[in-house]
Amino acid sequence: MSHSCRYIPWRAPLASAVVLAALAGCSTGGSSGEDAAADPDAVDAAAHRAQPEEAALSVTDPRGEEIELDAAPERIVCLVGLCDDILTELGLTPVATSNPDLLGHEAFLGEDHGVEVIPGGFGNEDAEAIVRHDPDLVIGLKGSHEGLASSLEGTPVWLTDSRSWEDSVGYLRAAAALTGRGEQQAEAEQAFYDKLAEAQAAAEEEGFASVKPLVLYGSDGAFQVDSEGSIVGGLLDEVVDYDWEDRSTGGHQAGGSDYSIEEILAGDPDVIFVESFTFSEDDAPLSEQLAEDPVWKRIGAVEAGRVHEVDLAPWATGRGTRSLGVVLDDALTHLRDA
């Protein structure tokens, strides 16, 4: 089992440039437990105990560049969903964001969050709008936001590159050190471990550890599969039998892989989770776009009505511990019935 992730620029043959931009978007040690629910290599989440991070004013980004601050940042602009997720876990609110849908989710700040939105497409955010918020720190994505640094009048830019749920925990810890929020980090981190441990125990005790789910995402009838090397696929593989090979074909995560409908039919998933990227009220969900495909109709999960559209914000853009907790909650509801 491998763990690698979302928000890597597209290489896949998935529809338009708009789709590509929308989907584009620190590791911690874990003990392996032989009694883990679905996979002998799965982490034993029940054995994990979070510890508060000590305060620090520097962090090294995925480029190997060290970001040093004069004081703990108070005004943070989030250009990647992982940032909004982390700040929420730490009890903080960004001064501006490019991910209002994630903050608007009921597990985050709710529809009336009031956080200002940075204009511009992902990777092309309005630098002047960012500067107007007088941020102490801007958090973005490696591969998308390198060009912003020269336009932000010396504002520190921390680029993230989370390739697994363990990486996301690592970024939570690093942000806690920068902001002096170690107690909040330890509480949030432990809550995630506890939720994962409960899911593992439920899968074993209730007999659904061998259930084989599939997560696919896309738009305009084109799709990719979250492989076991994606954040969500790797997380589900800790609980059930997520056996979709990582083909390293890119996508909105490093574990986005090309599979044909015929291959999905042959793989025979028990339940299918669908992330539909729609860009207008007239766009049908991906599952509806695929509904008339004769091969799609023959997939057992489709025949049994076990295809479930999921909320795009936590499943596809959050990638932090709070979003992944929502993924576990959503998934278990349907895995139990598969």
C-alpha cells in the first residue's frame, strides 16, 4: 500500500483547460498493526498519540527553501484548500481564501463564514488583491504558486505539496509550530487518529473490511480514478480493500490514474464514490453523464444502486485532517451497506 496525493497539475486526458485548472488545486511515522482492518500494512491508528508541536518561526517548503518569519503569523491568505483545513483545525480563520466552498461546508465555518475571496483562477490569483489584505503569510501549492512570490512585495509564501494523509498531518504540525497553536494541533491530530481507529474497528467488527470501493472524479463524461496512491484512496485503504493500482498518470492528485469503464467493470467495485466537477447549474453530475453508457450499466455497484455523489469540497480540495474526517464519515455510511 502506498500513500501519495492530490493537487498535482494534470497530465490526464480530462476535458478542458478549465477542468485542468480546477482540479489542479512532511511525513509522520506510523506503526503498522497486524490486526489492522483491511490491510496488514495499514497503520494501527489506535496506537497513535498526538503531541503538541513546539513553537518555531521557520519552515522548509517542498522546494527546500526555508521560510523564516519575525513573529507568529496572524493574517494568513489561503490559496490551497489544505491551508483552510489546517487553519480551521487550529481555531484560526484566513483573512482571505480561494476556497470559499470548503470553508462554507458545515464541518468548517458554514455558509456565513464571511471570509473574503481572492479573485482569479487557481494559480492565477490576483496578487494586488492578496497584498491588500496585508498578510503575514500566504500558503499555496507547489507547481502552481511559485510565480506569486515576486508579486507580493516581500510577503512570505509557503508552498505545500501534500502527497498522503500522513503528509497532511505533517503540514498541520508545521503550521501549529509557526502559529504557536500546538495544543489545538494535538487535539485535532488526535481526533483524526481516533476517527480512523474507529473506522478500522467498525470495518473489522461489522464485517465490511473486505468491501472494495472505487472513487472516480471528472467532468463532461471524462474521468479518472483515485488510485491507492491518492490521499483519499490511501486513506480508504487503511480501512477497507482499496485495490486500484497507482498508474501515475497524474490528475488532481499524484494518484490520479486512467482506467476505462471496461476495466472498472472487470475490477467489480462494491460501491462507487463520484466527485463531479461541474461549472454551471446546467451541468449534470458525472454519474448521470455516465448513466447511459452500456458498459457502465453492467457494473455491479451501478446495478445495485451503490453509486454515490460526494461533496467535492472535502473530498477533492480539502486534503487536511478535517476534510479526511468528513471523507471517513461519508464513506462509512455507504460502505456498511455495500
